[in-house]
Amino acid sequence: MPSGSTARPCVTHNIFLLNCEFSILGSIFCNLNRSRAAPPPALPGAPVEPLYSRLLGVEADVVALYEQFFEEPRLGRGDVYVFQSGAAELNAFVIDMYQDRTNQVDFISLAFRCHGSTPQAVRRHLRAFFDAASVQVVYEEANCSARFRSLFDPGQYPRRMEEAGYVQQLHLRQNGWLGKPPTTAGPGHWLTSTTSRKSVSTETPSS
């Protein structure tokens, strides 16, 4: 985290008590197939794709990120990608692709937030996914996860990584494209109300 910045504190409104937030750190990509022609295989106990698509209603091209991860220089580099459900804004999937210069086992961070009746199913899939990772470091779940909030808070970006001097950006994907966040926030939803458009990559969807 850059010096002088602080993560947004957890909000105690009742709506957040219904959420469940998860974060994991591990050598995750070793479990996926590098070829787009051959989709990622089902991991023992839980394929990753149903976790974010079926349970969270989130669109994410993990294979594209995987290919980018291995094809481009990555030590001392890597941005954060937020995939937010168009149907249920509180559901989100976050990938932190930053690789420090000493990382030799391809660690990445994944974080999820789910709302309503899905936490139990998400927990089962995510736990099985984490247990299948070649190197396991951190598994966290809470109603209010400081790690999730730090990654998910657009006020933290651009974020300078002291170790390499890299300026990390946040890429927000909503409703199936990289788009500008709504100008008004829903009840209890702080993400869109504090977003600085200078620090979030945007893209207009093709018609």
C-alpha cells in the first residue's frame, strides 16, 4: 500500500452484514491451462469459472488475463482488475496481478464479494479452488475483509508500488465491458460514489 494512504474502513450499515467477502493468495495460475483453444480444466472439487459466472453473475475472461500474465514481462508489474455483476452490483470478483521482484511461484491475489443466498456455495467452490493451488498462502473470509476493501477501493489508485516504482492501475469491468461507473450509487454501495475517473481505465462498449 502506498505511503500516506489508508484503506477505506469497513461500513457497518445493515446491508453489509448480509455480505460475505473472501480473499486468497496463492500460486493460482499454475492450476489453469495456458491455451485458449483448450479451456482451463475443472479443478479438483470446483472449476473456477462457475464460481464467478454462475454464482456471482460476473463476466470475466480469466484465460485472457492468464495469457497476458505469462506473455508479458511481469516482475515488478501488474494491475488490479475488478469484475462487477451487472445484475447484482454487490457481487464482485477482483484479481490483483502485481508480481513483486522476488516472486518465483506466480503468486496472485483473488478476492470476491457476494450478497444474499450465495455465500455457502461460493465458500465451497473457493475453498476447493484454494486447496487445489500448488502453493497456498492466505485464505480469508469475513463480512468485512480489509484485504478485499483495499483492492476494491478506487480511491487507492493509481497506487505506487514502492519496491519497483510501478504505478498500479485499477481496471473496472461492469455489465460485460470496461465502462465508467454509474454517477449515482445504490443503497450501501460506496464504490461508485467515490470513483475517480482519472484512476480507473474506461472503455465504451461497442454497439
